[in-house]
Amino acid sequence: MLPSVTNIQQIAVCGAGTMGAGIAQVSAAAGFLTLLFDVRPEAVSAGMDMIRKNLDKAVEKGKLKPQDREATLSRLTPCLQIADCKGDLIIEAIVEKVPVKVALFRELAQHNPPTTIFATNTSSLSVSEIAKEIPHPERFGGMHFFNPAHLMALVEVISGADTAPEVSRVMYEVVQRMVKHPYK
Ligand SMILES: NC(=O)c1ccc[n+]([C@@H]2O[C@H](COP(=O)([O-])OP(=O)(O)OC[C@H]3O[C@@H](n4cnc5c(N)ncnc54)[C@H](O)[C@@H]3O)[C@@H](O)[C@H]2O)c1
């Protein structure tokens, strides 16, 4: 079955720091069930706190209805174990080091079905380089959010040398759902 945006129900975000928390917020606000995972439980708590604070501020400013704040939070789940880190799409926003990212993608591949799409939020690393070391390079690409992710209306969708065109299209359509302005 060809991947389609309609198959993307759950998104897992790996890394609950500056970028991961912002991406998880945008994902949940767009209607996706969203997991926020980090190797450090305190980072997950801090990320969830940051999201609540951002949503509270938006409600105070009249930019978000209180019920939409609640709906967004209801779609967000903290995740503390990599074995529970499952999604139709997994967006990685961890430390900017190829071997660490590769190790994470390899482990995630063991816990997810062969239909899962993997994306990296890397700012400076080569998507094709990371893809060389991971199990399914055709299901892997870049989704580069900018900081702060919940406010920046721009996300780059990056195809690596092996990224399947339909996988790029799904990433692009997910970004569109996140009410952003993706470009390739
Ligand atoms: N900060 C920015 O302005 C910005 C903008 C665009 C893209 N990026 C990219 O986003 C990624 C994350 O950047 P950041 O600024 O959010 O970093 P950060 O340091 O704020 O957060 C990184 C988080 O990843 C966690 N982590 C580290 N190794 C992990 C692993 N193996 N599994 C799960 N979690 C792990 C850390 O505990 C930390 O909480 C990087 O690739 C960076 O290049 C950053």
C-alpha cells in the first residue's frame, strides 16, 4: 500500500528539547495523536510544561479558544520508553550528531512496523548521509522546522538520495495539515 497522509494518525516526536516540544505542540494542534519521547524523563516534563505555557499564552492573547487548548493537550502523551515510541510518522529532534541519530533510528525501526515514515529535523547534517546507515532509507527524509516551531510558518521538506517520492509527498501533506507553508 502506498503511504498516504490519511494513514498518518499518530506522530511520535523524539527529543523533547526546544525543537521537539514545539513540533509536538504543532502536531497535536493539527489533530494528530502525538507522543513526546526523550531519554531524559525530566526533558519530557519540561517539554510538556513548555507546551502548556505556550497554549496558555495563546489563550490569554485570545488567539486560541480554551476548548482548543484542551483538545490539543488531550492528543499529547508523554513517552518515557523507546519501546513505546511508535507512530505512523516519527520526527526526530535530538542531538545534532550522525551516530546518535542513526542509533536512535535503528532502534525505533525495531519497535515500529514497516509502514512507519521517519524524518529528521536536522539543521546541518545530510539526510542522505544519515539514510546510508538506517534500515529503510526510502522511508526517511527531512522535516526541518524552525525555532520557535509553534510560531514559525515555514518547514522545509527534504528528500534524500533514497527517499521515495510518495514518502516526500506524505511529509509535505503532513506539514500542510500543520497549517504551515512547506516548500521542497
Ligand atoms: N534549536 C534550534 O534553533 C533548531 C532549529 C532547527 C532545527 N534544529 C535541530 O533540531 C534538533 C534538536 O535541537 P534542539 O535545539 O531542540 O536540541 P535540545 O538540546 O534542546 O534538545 C535535544 C533533546 O534530545 C534529547 N536526546 C538526546 N539524545 C537522545 C536520544 N538518543 N533519544 C531521545 N532523546 C534524546 C535530549 O535529552 C534533549 O532533551 C537538532 O538536530 C538541531 O540541529 C534546531
